[in-house]
Amino acid sequence: MIIQQITLHHLNMNMKTPFVTSFGSVQEKPFLLVEVMDKEGNIGWGETTAFQAPWYNEETFQTNLHIIKDFLIPLVLNKQINHPDEVSAIFSPIRKNNMAKAGIEGAIWDLYAKRNHLTLSEALGGSVKKIEVGVSIGLQKSTEQLLNVVRRYIHEGYKRIKVKIKPGQDVNLIAALREAFPNIPLMADANSAYTLKDISLLKELDQYNLLMIEQPLDYDDIVDHAKLQNEIQTPICLDESILSLEDVKKAVELGSAKVINIKIGRVGGLTEAKKIHDYCMEKNIPVWCGGMLEAGIGRAHNIALTTLPNFTLPGDTSSSSRYWDEDIISPEVIAKDGYITAPTGYGIGYEPNMETIKKFTIDRWIFK
Ligand code: OSB
Ligand code: MG
């Protein structure tokens, strides 16, 4: 295929409620959508996942835009690409900037699947028809409020509850949740809020039968996580520290994690995500698909990836309505009783809603 035109759409969308983590709060979210078109007029869509500010990782909306416009588009526009697996090699002269790369690569995967009359799931080699999903819950104003929010999502059927923790809002929160909900599949995400000095506090969490603790230590650490995993029972899951298959191999070799959270943006695209999935499957390490407060196109990509067989733990991809009053795809993503049914249409399987996209659009750039 030859990509003849690339359109970048800059959208701004307001979340229903701010999402609060140990590193900050997100209320308004900028989106950079990537629309690629081949010579025959087929179209593929991608969504970049960086936030407005570099809290979660070093990328931002603006760096994604800069890297895509000035470096990545020239590498793929009007070039022959036979398979989306080639894209990561084409992008390899550009260091990191994984979320920028994943935005374009995802659009090329969607285009490839559509051209070949495949669902994105099929193009990736997935076969699961209904994926199990959980929900990620930000820090709340009070424990009371947290219990209410968790109760609501359990009632909606989500298969796993993940709550954010930070120093001062950790053991107390988990203890209260366990008392109220003794048997729910529960986990905590610290987003790097702790250090090895907190070992005794993190050990206290062992008594609450958590599925795992996500990224307790530094965002780029794998060494201290191995030391911590040696001291605690709760399985450690790495999120921020994993940018590539190489990172996973090192973490597994060191014993830094027993579970891996795969985010398509963080690892630079679906091809790398699939490689990580395959390696973990071989090593008997369960994986799940993380979320980045995506709008519909990002959600669609997550759903397709999650249909691969080693996504044995419920991920963070919830209903569109969890965050958005109105999503940018039709139909919206719906989790029913904790399951999302993979769409059957070609490519991402959801139709971008151009009217809604236009409504949220602030700027647009066309390259040909
Ligand atoms: O650490 O997984 C994370 C949201 C923003 C930044 C980082 C994270 C999260 C989430 C929310 O946990 C996942 C989602 O619902 O999209
Ligand atoms: Mg996380």
C-alpha cells in the first residue's frame, strides 16, 4: 500500500469528572487523531495517547504533534509499505517518542486490515470474541466517595477494580475497600509514588489479597522493583517502566514483575505490543491492556489487541460513557456485565463519527 495523504486532527474533549492520580489530575484532554489514506481512497485511523503535560511519561500532545509532523510523516508518506509490521523499522531512526509512533502505526494497521477485509483483531492474530474488562478509578475526595464509586462499577459488572493509591491514601483505602467488598478482584496502581524506603508499608498490602500492585516505584526503574518483589507477596505489575520488548525481557530476567501492563502508545505501537504479548505468553506471564483515558479510536485499538490469547487479565478499557458524554465513534464502546464484544466490521470496526469529530476539532493539518 502507498499512503497518499495524512490528516492530523487536534481535538479537545472534556472528561465527565477529573481523573486524579498520584502524579496529577486530568480534566480536559487534547487528542491527536491520525487519518491515513491510501491511493485507492481507503482510510485508517489512529489516536495518540500523550497528555497535555509530561506527567505520566516525557511525551506531550505538542511533542507528539511535532514528531509526527516533522519526522514521522516524511518517513511513510508516498512510500511503499507492504505490512504494518514494517513501520517500527521505518521509524527506528527516531529515538523513543513511542506515543507519536504508535499514533501513525495504529492508523496504518487499521488501513491494512480494511484493505484486506479483516477485522483489526484478525489482522493481529486475535480470536477472542468477547473481552473481559475492568475499570480504573482515580483518587477520590474521601474514602466514602471511593466506596460509592467502586460500588457503582461493581454493579455495572466490571470484572476487576483498580484504584489509584499514593502515600497517605494507600493501606487505609485498601483496608476499607476489602472490608466493604471482601471478594472482588482488586488491585492498586501507585504510578511511581513510592521508593524502597516504603517497603514495610508496601508489605502491609500483602494481607489484602490484591491481584497485583502496579508500578509502585520509579517510572523508569526495573532494578528496585526486583528488590521489592523479593520482599512482598503481592505480584508487581509494570506499567511506566515498559517501553519495549527489550525492557520486558530485562524485567523478567531480573524478577521485577509477575504481570505486564501493555499500552500500545507506551511501547510504540501494535507490532511491539504483539511481540511483548507473544514473549510473555511463552514465559507464562499474564498481560493486560492498560488505558490512557482514550476516546473511541484508541479504545477500538485496545479492544482489538485484547483479543490476543495471553490477555488473560481484565484490562482498563471501559465503556465510552465512563469518561465521555459523547464519544467520537459509532457505535460507542459498551461494556456489558464486564465484557466488550469485539466488533465485526473491518479494521477497528467502529465508524469515526465525523460530525462529533468536527465538533471537538480545534485544528487540522493535511499532508500529501
Ligand atoms: O497508570 O494506568 C495508568 C490514566 C492516566 C494515566 C495513567 C494511567 C491511567 C489509568 C486510567 O489508570 C486507565 C483508563 O481508564 O484509561
Ligand atoms: Mg498504571
